[in-house]
Amino acid sequence: SALANPIMGGIYAVALWFFLWGFKHKLIATWVLGTYFIGQLWFVVLRWWVARPRPAAHSATLTSASFPSHHFFTVVLLCYLVWISVFPRITENWHRWLLTIIMIALCLLVALARIRMNAAFPIDMVGTLLLTYIWGQVAQAIYLNWFARLQNLTIFRHSDFN
């Protein structure tokens, strides 16, 4: 659960942006960074609005909400970003299977850790998964709508096909 901390997620998103930009995938790299950080802002507003209390067995020192789960939102969003930005560029079939298994295992481990630590209810994980998927679809639709306009900007020149 510590590796799925939202602060670490920001570091992972910047690292993903850095590598995608370095391999000349500039437009998708910018989309990854924007999707992650705007998604985190959207999450904070949603969490403030819903504010479901944590399970009773959880430590009383933490007063944040149970739903949506910030750790789980972060790891699922990062896996979604990898799925959209990195997965299509993998040519070996067994690399795709390995990446898929790793991402599913990581999401399951974080969900089980949050439930086991009494930081969230099991239904909170399902709801957070659905919210992350909805945000990913909205961000992807925005990207597809703006792709033709953005690829003509000077900053995105000398980029490969995105």
C-alpha cells in the first residue's frame, strides 16, 4: 500500500511522461501527465463531496474518507495510463501477457491491502475502480477530440505517430 501512495503515484506518472517523451511519444506523454494530475484533482473534489467514513476498526488518527480510496484510485489510474500509452507499443506477445498479469496483480494487492488494513470497505474498491474507469474514458475521449489540433503545435513536432 505504501508504493501506491498518491505522492509516489505522481513520481511514477512523471517518470512515465519522461520515458514516453524521450522515445518521441510527446503527445501521449503530455496526455498521461495531464490525465494523472487532473484525475487527482477530480478525485480530491469527489472525496470531499462523498466523505464516506472509514471502517470502525481503522485507526482513529486518520480522518480521511473511505470512499473513494485514494491509494487504489492512484494505482488503477497508473495501470490504465500504462495500458493506453505503453501497451500498444509492445511487440512481443509474452511481454503483453506479463505486463497484464503484473498490472492485475498490483491492483489486487493494493485493494486487498486497503481492505485488510481496514482503510476501506470492499465495495469501496469496486466503486473506486468504476470511478477510475469513467475518468479514464473521459480523458481518452478528450485526447481523441483534441489530437488533430494538438499535433500541429510546435512543441509536438518531431514526435512519432501518437
